[in-house]
Amino acid sequence: MYIEKHIPNRQKGENLVLFLRRHWIIIVGHWLFYIFLALIPLGFYFFIEYQFPNLLTTEYTYAFLLLLASIYYLFILLFFYYAFVDYHLDVWIVTNKRIINIEQKGLFNRFISEHELEKIQDVTAEQKGVLATFLSYGNVLVQTAGEVPMFIFRQVDNPFEVAKQINHLLKDIPPEKRIGLKTKEALNTKI
């Protein structure tokens, strides 16, 4: 599988558990918004043709309006492409050893951070809103004991199942290896 071969800084014995992107409804929402924006110049054209039919008869006015519409559509395509790149390249990877957060910030800026499972202190899932509840998407908040205090898996599919699988991975780690959640028994055995 392409995804499994391209885990950043893959360690020996590391297996892919979860590969997460935002829920598909997020990109559909962006598409609908840009389709709506693309229909605005058409409505404007029909309004001018109906209200001011003589305005479009001059050659220069028609060329100027066509130039404005072309620039407008060029910007819509640029923002549409930006939304798709942001959606497609924002990835959260959970392996049996660590969590990797890959976020695309703009077209030419990428942010990658990773934490070992031993540094995870808490995993919380949340769903807010009617649409998120019906389509079962939401946020997963992973509290860590590292430089980046919290990873947020934004708008992922089945957030409660994702949190459950991460917590299941955390149960396999012995308490004395956990950095953030050392129990009294683990502290007593070190003394």
C-alpha cells in the first residue's frame, strides 16, 4: 500500500494502525461554496442584460466585463485548489509506536510533528452540531507531555472509535514507561 510505505521516519517494527483525513463532507461543503461563488457572475450578467441591455452592446464594456469575469474565475479556481490541497494533505497517522500530525499551512508550508505513544496523557473525542452527529465526524484531542501540548485531529470520521483505538494502544504500554501518567505503584518500584 502506498500510504504504509511512506510513513515519515518509519521505525523498525512500526505498523500502521490509523490513517486519518477530514470527513468527506468538509470538502463537499467547500465545493458547494465555490460553485455558489461561480454562479454569481452569471447572475450579474443576466441582471445587466435585463436591466441595462445597451451596456453590453459596446465592444469595450463587454471586453472589460469579460476580463473581470476571467480574473474572478481564476481566483475561484485558485481558492478551490487551495481548499483541496489543505483537505488532502492534512493527515494524521497513528502507528503502534507513535502519532504523526501532518498539516499543510498554505500552498508551500508544511508542518509535521510526531509523538511517541508513551508521551500521551489523555485522549478525548468530541462531536459538536447536528450535521456532525448525523454524519459521525468530530475532533479527537490528544494531550501529550511534549513540546506540542495537544494534537487535534480535526473533523475526522468516527472520532469516538478513533479515541477508543488510541486508548487501546495505550493500554499495551506498561505504566512505568508512560511519561505523563506514572502511577503510585510505578513510582514506588523505582525508589
